[in-house]
Amino acid sequence: VSFNFARRGVVRLPLEKVGEDEVFEAAIDAGADDVLTEDEYVKVLTNVEDFHAVQSALIDAGLPVEGDRCGLEFVPNVQMDVTDEEAEVNDDIYSRLLDIEDVDAVYSTMADSA
């Protein structure tokens, strides 16, 4: 299943404090690959090797990086659109998996319902 995901650095900044346009130039100049808006965050994607440099550059630029929402993640290569009913079932499974003590993270190809 891992072929459906790419290991990426992810830096998140809260949309309530900063806009995507404000982050874009600083992130690209720092070596980021992409800048996206996701739920209530601006999400900066990097190569694994560039993650710390990009995160540090954004912090040094005075941008409000949320350190506890940043890290290396498996990002889906393709996201799947699902119905509301399917999303509800998937969210329930996701929650149940995270309740298991030995599970640290769960990744999904389900597209955000924004």
C-alpha cells in the first residue's frame, strides 16, 4: 500500500494568522515544493531532506509555524473523492485505529471534504 504515498516534509501555518500568498514566496525561496490550503492551515510540502531548512526559514521570516503540526508524513500521490456516507465510515475506522495503543499514525487517500 505504501506505493500510494510519498514521504514528504509538511509545515503547517494557521490560516487565521497568515494567508497562502504570504507564505508562498518565502516557502518557495526556502526550497519548498508546493504550498496548499488545507482546512484551517496553509500546508507547505518539502522533500524530506529539505524539511528542517524550510521550516527554519519560515520561522526566521517571522511566519507563525505551528511546530506541533509539522513533521515528516506520508502524503497521498492521488486523493480519492468519497461520498459523505463513505467519509463518515472512513472517519470512524480512522478513529478506531488511532485508539489502538500501538498505532502512532494513520494515513488516507481520502480527499478532504472542503
